[in-house]
Amino acid sequence: MRAVIQRVKSAQVIVNENIIGSIGPGLLVLLGISREDNCEDADYLVDKTINLRIFDDQYGKMNSSLLDVGGEMLIVSQFTLMADCRKGRRPSFTAAAEPAEAKNLYQYFIERVKEKEIAVAVGEFQALMEVGLINHGPVTILMDSKKVF
């Protein structure tokens, strides 16, 4: 499971010209799910993400987590994070989970975040989405549950 995590002042997701999810200060999480992923991968990324110390403390140092600052989270599924671009010019998405399994793990990830009493907004699984954000910093972190990077 892979995540692109962006510290944002605000973020929103639009489907068919309608805002379906928006947040204020917090994290935008773009989530890619592979064929090899399971609930343990989701649990690992949820824990790392909500406790990632990338928000400023009272001294202006990145020393506070989403939980510490009471931030919100926008979670958007993005199978293209599983792209393999090593050969040719067209990305291969064979590592991405099948839609039914990916949707289950996506929903599981969302529920695990909600259990931590974090305000959550979400994208629409398999929809064509427009994601807008104001990246604060900018701060962008890449994570992989298999610790590939």
C-alpha cells in the first residue's frame, strides 16, 4: 500500500462538478493499493500517517502530528500510485489490486482513521475526480507499507 501524504491548509475533491469532500487544515492522503496488500498494510499506514510529525509545534518546528493539531484528513483512492514505469513509455498497472479488493481495503483504511476521531472526507472510488489543495510548506511525504522507500 502506498500513500502520498500532503500537509494542506485545505483540500477538496470534485466529481461531476460537485464538491463531494473537503477539509480545512490537515492531510490529503492519496492511497494506492496493490494486489499484495491486506489489513495489516492499512493499519501500518494509518498509524504512521496520523502520528507523522510534520506539523509545526509552538516553536515552528515540525514536531506535531495530525492528532496533536486536531487536523482533518481527505482520503482519495489512486490506483496509479502502483504504476510501474521501468519498461517502455506506458505505465503498467498490473501491481494494482483488483477493484473489489481495493475498495474493501480503501474503506477499511477510512474506518480505521475515523476510529481515531479524526474528521474525514473522502473521494469516490473509481470516479474521475478533480482534487484541489493548498499544500502548506510544501510538505509532501511518500510512504509504502512494504517499506520500499
